[in-house]
Amino acid sequence: MFDFVFTYWEIAVFLMFPMAFISFFVCHIFFSSRQYVFLIACLFLNFNIYCDHEKTPSEVPFHVGEKLEYKIFWTGIPVGTCVVEVKGVSEINGKKCWHFVLNAKTNAFADVFYKVREHSESFTAFDLSRSYLYEAEQLEKGKIKKVRLIFDWDRKQLKYIKNGKDRGWKDILENSFDVLGMFYALRSQKLKDKKEISFRVSDQKTSVETKMKITNGKKIKFKAKKYKTYLCIPDMKSVRGVFKKSDDAELKMWVSQNDIKIPLKISSKVVVGRFTATLVAFKKKKK
């Protein structure tokens, strides 16, 4: 449980800068194409990750039915939740793939200032080598935005469709992911004894390669147990989004050092304050 003591200045900042809150959700992660928080960016940045090799189903640390629920805080204030889950196994153009789903929303308190609802789905290669399709429906400022990203690996391009309107094709780096697929691809990486892993980051306008430093992190408590973690810190200089507005922007993610490699906590420093996503519930798989 958290105990909060706020000054009038802190309350004023929240009231004056509601966009600081939104930036976290719209910049998704998580691992989204307008995303994180690297979250996972993971859980939340607009970027794609490049896997060093393909994964067989026996190597992945998750199963159909797994569900992770995060509580989101801004400068200590609870402002929303985010749930990511492995919905099932599907096919896209005859290709077997994982079906991942993310649902994020602000709570009743934050809704007063800036209501956000997001539902996104990723269809990622079953060997976690690339993404095939990403779809999202986002409610912000009372307006609904629908996004569809189609990955064409013969052309090595991505088709961007916004609210049903074709915005054309964009070049992308080889074997890249949408942000939600990236979230799970990251978990499939072998982090032990690694000091750094590479990412290929892109959205509908930009495609770059960046790196993430890996070190031993602090122990994070989940439920009644404390877990050893890896601390993952991506290079934010080449990543677009809210972080571009701040020279000292940073993103940190603590991933459990066990076989399932769960992101237990994500912290993102933005223009005003800091966002933190903390794991509050974990469901392994359907029985």
C-alpha cells in the first residue's frame, strides 16, 4: 500500500499539465506504434525490437491465457491500469502467430482531467521473429482513433491505416515488431550474462537502431515474495515521443530473473514528473 503526502505545488502541476499523464499512455511498452512505455517501452513507446534469433515454442516464457495487470502511477498518484494478455494462437495470411491483447485506461480520478481508453492487438510470428499485424482503438479527448499497421515482409514495408484511411507504405527494418509484440519478444531474450541487447526501433515515420543496457537490478516484491531482477535501460536519445521533449528523459524496467522473465516494474521520467507501472496481478494460463 502507498502513503501519499502532496504539496499544493504538486497538485497544481497535475492540474496544469494533464498532457504529461496522457503522454505515458499514448506513448506506450508494455511494450505501441504510438507507444510507451517501452514500456515496455516497452509497455508503452512506439518502437520495434529486433530479436537476435528465432524462438521455438518450447523456449518462450509464456502460454495462452497468461495475463499481467499493472497499476499506473504518476508522481505517486494512481492514475490508471494496463492489462496485457496472451489471447491465443491465430493465423495471418496462412502464417501461424501469437495473438496478444492490451487494454489500458485511466481511473475515475484521471478521467476528470483526461479520459483515456485503449485497446490494441498484436499478431506476432509464432517463433517471435517479427510482427504481422497490429490494430488499436484509442479514445482521447473524447475522440476515437483507429490504427492498423500491416507488415509486409516481402516488401519490407509497413502499411499505415488511420481511421480507415490508407496513409501509404513506410520502409521498416528487417524482422521488427509492433510495440505489443515487442513486449513479448523482449521476454524471450536470454538476459543472463548480457550487458547489452540491440533494438530496431521504428514507427510510421522513423526507423532507427538503439541499444538497451542490462545489469542486475534491485529485488522487487510481488505478492509475498521478493524477486531478483534484471534492470533494463534503453538508450532514449534515438527514441521519439514524449521523451524527445526532455534532455534527461529515462526509462527503466525491472524484469524477474526467473524462466518467465516478467516485467515487475517500469519507471519513466517524462517532462513533468515520473510514471511508474507496477505489477499487481499475474495469471499464468487457462486451466
